[in-house]
Amino acid sequence: MGRIIVVGTGFSGSILARKIAEECGRRVEVIEKRSHIGGNMYDEYDENGILIQRYGPHFLNTNKYFIIKFLKQYAELFPHNTKLLSYLDGQYIRLPFNFQSVQELLGAERAEIVINKLRTNFPGSDRVPILQIVDCPDKDVSDFGTLLFEKAFRTYTSKMWGTDINKIDKYVLERVPFAMNYDERYLNKDFQYLPKNGFTEIFRNMLDHEKISVHLETDALEHIEFKDKHVLYDGENVELLVFTGPIDELFDYKFGSLPYRSLDIRYEYSDEDSVLPAEIISFPQADGKTRSTEYRKIMFDESECKGSVVATEYPLWYDKNAEIGNIPYYPVVTEESNEMYEKYVAEARKYGNIVLCGRLAEFKYYNMDVCIEHALQKFEEIKERLK
Ligand SMILES: Cc1cc2nc3c(=O)[nH]c(=O)nc-3n(C[C@H](O)[C@H](O)[C@H](O)COP(=O)(O)OP(=O)(O)OC[C@H]3O[C@@H](n4cnc5c(N)ncnc54)[C@H](O)[C@@H]3O)c2cc1C
């Protein structure tokens, strides 16, 4: 039995470390290059008692109750339906776009026609991807879809992804479909929660196990070597290396750099208890910025907070060596980048003792529920290997 190393303390790394320690009874060394655990889900209280998610706002939305049950082992959760507004043409409009948005954008008379036609063309649908509305054979419906697409989706998406909208994976555009009713919830998932004391507590409890040791501020790449179909750590052959960081970085960019978007998040403090008309405002038409989050509005208990903080996101390309934008947030999945990614996967397959898991290692736009489910499935594979 050799060493087991897990690189990364986001959901992928933390879940796998915990499961290997708990269910296989094996010691796990967890390596994290940042000064904290939790990856991009890390949050902390600031000096005014406001719980801030340092890498942008995260909400737990899922249709699978086992995900909620799994997380409840590590922290207390409270129900929270995320509500957003979009700032369009000088007015705040409900996001997801819904029947109320049709009225706000077209006026009552025209809205009635379009809403009726939407109902006729998409019977029984709760939410419909915007591209299906754009492509609808009914001209009134497709005209409305095109208006929304051009006003909001094209501008927001190209700012967010830094790439022409036509090159972006369809899945990304389908993430916020049009609501075929007056539902104000951002997503219509069955279970919508936030952890009472923040996400970091989940990771702290997950990694708190006698067989797990966590090494912060350690870049695993300075310790990893590839030799004769094996991955070595500190020159030693390891039984298993689970890697959850960027796959292109692991192989020293030998097939090129995979594209990721990063964020420049700027904070503004106010003495007021409330600043924005909703917890998140999306800005499809503004220059540079995509959205602002007022964290106080999503806290379980904000009675002790002083003032409020608004965090505004400015997307930019990831550059490992840049001063701003040196954290990979979103894999930019296109046909081209997928081809490059496949070359890295083939390279990884040459080594028998490495497992790749997570948003960066698998270059996939995983939401946390998918990421959790996927890590649990990966564990089943790992368990077989470690028998
Ligand atoms: C801004 C933003 C908002 C999001 N909002 C939501 C949401 O509302 N709902 C939702 O379900 N999902 C959301 N997500 C997705 C969610 O964050 C991810 O699914 C999840 O965090 C992925 O976890 P992971 O462990 O795969 O990756 P990460 O959290 O990125 O973890 C990877 C870890 O590996 C470490 N690492 C990398 N390289 C090395 C190295 N060489 N040595 C040591 N350590 C290394 C990193 O520091 C990091 O801690 C959002 C993502 C972002 C970026």
C-alpha cells in the first residue's frame, strides 16, 4: 500500500479524500495551493459580520434529494430561493425572464398576444431554452425571442465568455431558460438551499477526519513527476494521485493552454443596510461588468451585520501569471477546446495511478450538485482499485 494524494480541496477533492479515509480506512494527504480550503466555494465573514463568498455567489439547486442529505451530514442548511433582477433599458426586469418580463418589455396589450402564443407553442412546458423561442415558427413568438436574445443573452454571454455566442456550448445558453409562467425563482429546481454558516464549514467538517492531513499553500505541481507510466510525488511512486486542478497545467501545457474565464471581483461597502433591489442584479448592457451581489441579502441571520457590501464581477481571460485574473473559474467549452482537452485525457490514460476529477481536471461546466454526484461515482471506481 503506497501513499494516496488528493490535489485540491473543492468539492471534488474534499469528497474523495473523505470517502477514501472513511470507507477505505486509508490515510490521505490533501494538497491545496491556496491558503484556504473549499476551492472556488470558499466564503468568510468580513470585518462587518457579512458572509462573503470570495469567488462569486453560489447557490445549491438540485432535483436530487440525496445531494441535500449528503451535505446535511456536514452542515446545517436552510431553504433559500434565489431571486434575481436584470437591469435592461434603464429598468429592473425579473430574471429568469418570464411572463412578467414580457409585459415589462412589450406593454400589456402586445404581451397578451405573445403570452398566449407562447402557451400554445410550448404546451405543458415549465421552462423553455431561449433558442427554442428564437426558432419558434410563430413570428410573434420568435420576434420576442430575438428581442430578448439580442438585448440580454447575446450581450451578457459575449461579455461573460469573451467569445462569439455561436461558439459557446449550447448547454451554457440553456442554463437560464425562459419561465412559462410568473415563477420568480431563478431556477425551478426542487431543492434550493444555502448553508447557515457558509460553505467553508462544509469543507472544514468534510476534511476533519483522523486519516486526513491537509497541506495548504502547497503547489502539487512542484512535487509531481511522470516516469515510466507512473506519477511520482516527491520522487516516490504513489498508489493513487487524485488531481482536481487544471488538466493542461498538470501536463505543462504540452498540447496548448485550455481557455478559462476568470473574474475581477470589486467590492463596494455602504453604511446602508440595503443597497440593491435584489440579492443579485444582472447587467447585460453595461460596460465590462456582468452582475452585482449583495451578500447580506442571502445570509441566514444578518441581524449582527454592519452596513452592506456589493461585489461586482468583471469577467476576463484567465492568465496564470497575471495580477488580476489568475484563477481559473469557468472552462470555456468549444469544439476547439474540447479537442485539446481530449488530447490531455489520452495523455493521462498512459499513467496507471492517476484519477482526474472535477471542473478543472475534466474541463466541464459542472454545477455543484453534478460535481458532488460525479465525485461520489468516482469514489466507487476508486474503492474497487484500492481493494
Ligand atoms: C463564480 C462561480 C459561481 C458558481 N455558482 C454556482 C452555483 O450557484 N450553483 C452551483 O451549483 N454551482 C456553481 N458554481 C460551480 C461550482 O463552483 C463548482 O461545481 C465546484 O466548485 C467545483 O468544484 P471542484 O472541486 O471541481 O473545483 P474547484 O472548486 O475549482 O477546486 C479545485 C481546487 O484545486 C486546487 N488546485 C488547483 N491546482 C492545484 C495545484 N497545482 N496544487 C494544489 N492545489 C491545486 C485549487 O486551488 C482549488 O482549491 C459556480 C462556479 C463559479 C466559478
